[in-house]
Amino acid sequence: MVLSANEESLIKVVRLLPAEEAGKVLIWAQQLADLGGGRPVDWSDSWSDDDLRDATIASLERFEEQEGH
């Protein structure tokens, strides 16, 4: 399999991490892949102000839930 430059760069970065942190990155990447449901990502899409606002709100809510507030 031939890797793109971005794929090679990602692998190099993950290899530099301590094993525990690399494992977290791999789990996170798998979770992102699962969210995509096998659909290709359209990288030409850009985030609108509403998208950014919604993502920020969701992120803050999740952080507060995890922190127990």
C-alpha cells in the first residue's frame, strides 16, 4: 500500500508519542472513522459560523459533563 504524504506524516507523529498517548490517538482516530460510517469526507466543505458555534457549545457541554459540573 502506498501512503500519501499526510498519512506518512501522521504515522511519524504517532510513533514519536509515548505508547499510552499513541494508544489514545489511535482510539480517537477509530472513533472518528466510526462516526463517518464509511462515508468519504468532502474536504472542500468549510465550517460556517453556525457550525463553529455548535461545535464549541457541544465541546464545552461534554467537557462540563466529564468534569462533573
